[in-house]
Amino acid sequence: MPEKTASREFTAVIDRLSSEFASVHATETVSRCVEAARQGALDVTGRMTPDLVERIARQHLQVLALAFAERG
């Protein structure tokens, strides 16, 4: 997959998740979670499709949201 295409696809993932978690997480946090999910997906499965990365990042963001809620 060409880097330009991959970058565009993951930007869309960041945009969707940033909207979904706007009241909980800053865009920087979402970007870091997406990058971690990309790397994790690549390490574990050998691929990093946008749908897989989005699902992993969403789970991470949900867990972070729960952790923050418990602290407050």
C-alpha cells in the first residue's frame, strides 16, 4: 500500500475517532492511540488495515475513558 494512501486512510480514522471521543480525549491522544494501534496490528498480524486499526484504537480509547472516569 503506498504511503500516501495509507496516510489518508489513517487520517480518516483519526478524524472519526476524534469526533466520537471529542468530549473525552484530545485529538493528540486519539492520534497517539491510532499510531499505537497501527504498530500493534502490524506486529501481531503483519498488516495494518484501517478497519483493524480503528477497532483497536477505539478499544484503547474506551479503556482510557473508563480509567479517567474512575479517577474523577
